Amino acid sequence: MRRIRGFTLLEVLVALAILALSAAAVLRQTQLSVKQQQQLELKSYALWMADDVLATMLAQTQWPPVGRNQQTQTYQNQQWQITTDVQPAPDPQLRKIEIDIAIVGEGEDKPLVQLMTYRGEY
């Protein structure tokens, strides 16, 4: 009598269970990578916007007045809150400029990007 060789049902089920666990791990890692990529993209946009605001302020001929200014801007189909805070520095010839960029409605108390620099009166 000739025996038929092959896998038992139990062996097939164990192999499928291992495959399912591996696929779930790969799917989880892919989701995490996509989320990190999206966060990095948002931070890049915020950095570009903060750099643009700072360059505009430094290019002005007048010395920036002391005070806090908030504005909302749309960029890449996203509403952004730009907060500019100009403070006097210990040296009266300097002003401290802080720029915070946050997504409107998502943690405006914790901005994605914060830039800080000093500008002299010249």
C-alpha cells in the first residue's frame, strides 16, 4: 500500500497562524512609518513657514516693535497659527524674536516648531 505524503491539518494551521502574526507585525510597522512620515512632513512645512516669517522680519528696515502677534494662515490645505513674540533683550540694542508655528485646533499650546533669534538695532 502506498502512503500519501503531505502536511497535516495541524501543521497547516500552525503555518497560517505564524503567517498571520508576521503579517500583523508588518502592517503595524507600516502604519507607524506612515504616521512618522506625516508628522515629519508637517514639521517641515512649519519650519518653512517660521523661516519665511523670520526672514521677512529681518529684511524689514524698521526695528520690530515689542509685543505679541498672532495670525492664521492656510498652507498645504492646513490652517496654521503663527505666533510672533518680540521682547526686549538685556542689551538695549537687541530685540529677542520668537516664532511659534502650530496647527490650528491641534495643540496650539505646544507648537510644532519654535524659532528664536536676536535682531540688533542698525
